[in-house]
Amino acid sequence: MNNMNQPRTLAIDIGGSGIKAALLDHDGSMIGDRQRVPTPPKPVAPEVLVGAINEVATPLGDFERVSVGFPGYVRDGRVLTAPNLGSAVLAGFDLQSALARRWGKPVRVLNDADVQGFGAITGQGVEMVLTLGTGAGTAIFRDGEIMPHLELAHHPVSGNKTYDEYIGNAAREKKGRKAWSKRVAKVIEILRVVVRFDHLYLARRCDDSRCLSRCRSPAARYRRKKGCCPVPGPVSRHP
């Protein structure tokens, strides 16, 4: 089939500080450059969010379908929680249907860690994704099938601190790279006991690249994909 006749996917990543968009070909490779706009100030009203998403997508040109990663709990395309954008104004908003109406294209909206996981997993065994950015995100898969989403990021992990507060960007900037790395290693050990994953994928959000690393259990061998930013040392040396 001619490449021009194959569907192009508009991939949207909604973050706490920026909304990113790129076109992907049928193999998942990026077509051209990605686009980015700042995330509107919190609380982000539904119509403001849709407008910002449309703004970042417009320069990319034509597409046939849409994939959206959202930083919160999403069920059937409807937002249930949005801690970094404003749950009070977004809870109950059917983002999937709103974008489908806007563009007249099929749209799928999932939690951002779930979306990122689909691009990383092998489809074998219990695989877990831990994303590190404004907050922390998790996704769990079994033999390639996604499991019901758990908002572990809002569960207390150390005293009254949630995963978001303990290993999010604010903690990294406040505590420094070394102390933050030790916190990430501690969280990995907790998740290892709770989930008993076969593979763990670490993804750190960066402005200039997607960072994706892999940590195997039980040996927990660490491997960093070429071209991605390193996850700090104590995690990579984890036994």
C-alpha cells in the first residue's frame, strides 16, 4: 500500500506544563517535527483545554485518527480526575467525544502512562510503566492487555507524601538529583513488592526527547534506549 494511503495518527500528550503533538505513520514513526504549546493555567476549563489541543495540532496538517494521553484518571474517554489541571472543573468531561466532534475523526483518550506503555511493552508477562514528570504515572499490562488503571500517584508513599509529591518534578528540583534518585529507587522497590512485575519501564518526561528505560525483574537489569535521557544512577545500578 502507498504510504500516502496509510492512516496517519495524531498523537497528543497533555502534560502539567505543556501539551505536545506529533503525527505518526502506520509504523509509529514520527512524521516531521512535533509541536508544543504551554498548558493553560490551572484550573483548565474544558473549552480552554480543547482549544489548546486544537492549537497545538493545527500546524501538523491532515490526520485520520487521534491518540490522546491525559494526566489523570480516564474511563471510556471521560475525565474522572485531573490533579495537575483541575479536577473540580474537568471531572466528568467527555474529552474523547469533544475532540471527535471537533475534528470529525476517531479519537481514543487514555491515561498518559497507559498510552506510553503501549509504545514500550513487549506483550509478554506482567509489565509495568512508571512515568516521571510533573507527577508520577503508572500503568500495568499482562500479556499485552492493559489492566484497570490505578492512580497510585495519589497514594501515600512516605508519611503524608503521595507518589506525585515524593518523586515528581517539584521534589527533584527541591531535593536535588542524588536524593531524588534514591527516592525513585525506593518507589521501585515498593512497586516490585506490590505488583510483582516481570518488566518495569521507566519514562522521564523531558522537553526535548521522550525518555524510556527498562528494568527487568528479578535481576532488575537496567537498559537505556539510545537517544533518551538517562534515568539517574542509583536506579540504573539497582540490584
